[in-house]
Amino acid sequence: MLNLYAKAALYSPSKALLANSELFLPDAKSRRSITLDVININKYNKLVAWDKSAGSLLHPNYIQVLSLPMQLEMMIRPPFPFKAMGLVHIANSIQVNSLPVAYGDIDISTRFGNLYHHRRGIVFEVITEAVQEGEACVYAVSYYLARMGINALNEYAVTLPAFNESLLLSTIETTQETVPYNGISDINFSHDAGREYAKVSGDYNPIHLWPLTAAIFGFKRAIIHGMYSKALAFSKLYYLDRKTLSSGGFSLNTVFKAPISLPQNTSLQTNTKGGFCLSSFNKDKSRQHIVGEIVTNIS
């Protein structure tokens, strides 16, 4: 993985690609049959507090760990139109038809999806599918933001649909003022949480490691991986409703609203509309870092 990050740091798209008013993503696809590493999975489960009652079932977020090298490989060669380093993971959706088992082989495929304009740049999708023993078990979409200047953005905004949180959070309102949230558990991140997660996930993005490396990309402190915070949140929610969630048939949708700077104490909260959020508190003020929902009984 480190060699991929080195290539990502060096990759710079052709100016001609960004000068084209009809922005497009390459028709790049990646497929691998992966033998699951039980030792690494056990380390991951411990780190994200995955419920032992899940037995041999794989945490749905682990599919992101498996697919990340494949995603990066698609972003470090032409005609990918954005710089690979500096991308912001702003949202993630995981549709679980059935939870994979955490042993044996699993087939992973990745490809690019749609493009959207965003007030800070362009959002693009990376789609990941997991198949185990011939059964399509997980379909996931990561939404990445490529930041760009207002002039270029205005040009693309004419031809691209707008990215909106309602694309993912279809059943809930996302503001605490509209739908009150009640705290159910504390989730705290230490100063080295990003480095610990990197060891297990292979995600060594510099923004997650040290204050100095994060500062290169404009952050005062290292920030936690969005998929780590999401994994911890789901582990807590799974424990509360494992009878329903263990059989699959649900969608886990999350918007990453604000970075979690390290160290940080947060509170996992739920509401009556099926939503959840991870928030921090400073005196009388609260700040939502992730907002999500679990939609069950999907077909």
C-alpha cells in the first residue's frame, strides 16, 4: 500500500483532461479473488469493537479495506482527471444483501460511477462489489470530493447533477434541530488512533497519521479515517439490533460532515427516524461529524 501512496503523491492529471468541459471518468475496472486473512480480520475486529456474537460474519466495512488498493490503482494512471492525493471521502453507502463469512475466498470488483458537482469541487463515485461463493453479498459506493477553484467548478456545474446528502440519507432529516438525537454510547479516539487503524487497514493517507503530515493538506491536527469512525458506530448499532442485522438485507449510509481531529471524544447518538450520528461537544455547543442511517428490509 505504501508504494501506491507514493505513486498517488506523484500522479498529476493532464491539464487537457481538466480543460475539457465534458469531464469524464475512465472506464477502469479492477477484479480480484482474495483469500481472507483471518489474522488481520481478528485485529480489525478488535480495533472496531466488532461484536463477538457475530461469530464468523465479516464486518461490512472490511470490504472497504479489501478494495482500497484496487481503488487507488484506478486513480494513479491516466486518464483519471484528478490528483489522487488530497481527495476527500465525503460519503459512503454499503448495501448488505448478506454479511460475508470471514474466511475462505471473496471476489472483489471496483469501478467508477457517476460524477456530481459540489460547492467545493467535483464528487465522483467508486463502486465496490463483493461476491462470495457465487452470491452477491455487498454493494458499496464511496463518494470522493476533488476540490477545485470556483471558475472551473462553475463550468462543470452546468453539465453535472448536484451532489446532495439526500442521495444517501433518504429517510431522515440530518440536522439535530429538526430531529433530536439521544446519546447511546461514547466513542473516543486517542492521538494515535489514525496510525493504529492504518496498521490494520493499510490506509496510510498522511492526513490520518501525524500533525505534521496532516498540515501538508491544511489540517491543524491528524484526523481519523471516516471509515474507522463509521465502523465503530456500526459495531455499536449492530450490538443493539444484531437479530435483525445479522441476516443482512440492510443499507448502511453515511455522510462525513466534519473531520474528527485527534485526539477527540465523541458521542454516538440515534433518533426515532432510524438515523444515527457521531458528535463532539465543546461547552454548550455540539458538532456533528458523521450522520447516517440504517435502512432494513431492502430487496
